[in-house]
Amino acid sequence: MTEGLEEDHRMSNKAASLVDQAKKWATNYGDFPNGAEGAALTASLRVRAAWDDNDADAVADMFAENGSLLLGDEQLNGRERIRAYLTDWFAGAYKGVRMVDRPIDVRLLTDEVALAVTEGGLVLPGENEPVPHHKSRSTWVFVRSDGDWTVMSLQSSPIGS
């Protein structure tokens, strides 16, 4: 009997943790929590979650096969190039780096293409926000294929400190 109660308690704690995580992530939609814009924005949020886990495979898989990522001075074209670069990046100097990204604007250009502008940056281990020289504004192009949004292009530009 005690074992059953302990299992119920563990399940309740896990459920509470999942609810807390969902509430936290819900705030990342900014002014775009619903509708088509919010649906498109899920692509950037999934990139962010994978980035926070330093999971190069999951980040790369969010890009279209021929997608592109401009990271610093590196123009990465194609999912496999993104994967290879981020694998090395996350294993090296950027191990443990997280992404902060808040939507400023999200627009549907067609039923299958959306554009988002976000602001945030990279958060180094031990920090809560991006340090001034890691702050950026990003432009995302999302495409919908088979009902799911992916990233066609992500370009980040530094913002003045």
C-alpha cells in the first residue's frame, strides 16, 4: 500500500513539474500565443529548447533540408552543415550556452510561410541574461510542410551594447 502512495506522489510531482514548465514556455510566445502566428512561432521555440540542451541534432532537424543559419560570421547552408558546425560549437567554447529569444513581430506571408523578428541573445553558463556583446535581434523565416513549421532561415545581428 505504501509503495502505491509513493508512486502516486512521484507522479503528482512529475505532473506539477510539467505544468510549471508549460507555464514557463507559454510566456515565450509574447503577444502571439494563439492562432497561425503562434503556431509558426513554435518552430523557433523548439530550436530554442534544443539549443538550451546543446543538442545540435535537434537544432539542425528543425531546419528545412536546404535551410540556412547565419551565426556570427558563419553562413551555414543546409541541415547537415548546421548539424556539423553546432556539434563542434556545443562541444567547445559554447558548451552550456542557452538562447533567449522574445518575439517582437510575427507575420504570415502566405499560408505556408511566416516571418518573425525576435530579440534576445546567447546566455553564457552562470548568467541569467545575455551579456551586452551577446545580445542580438534575429529574423526567422518559417515554412510549413506537411502541417509542421520548420525554419528556412535564421539570421542574427548584434545589437549595440
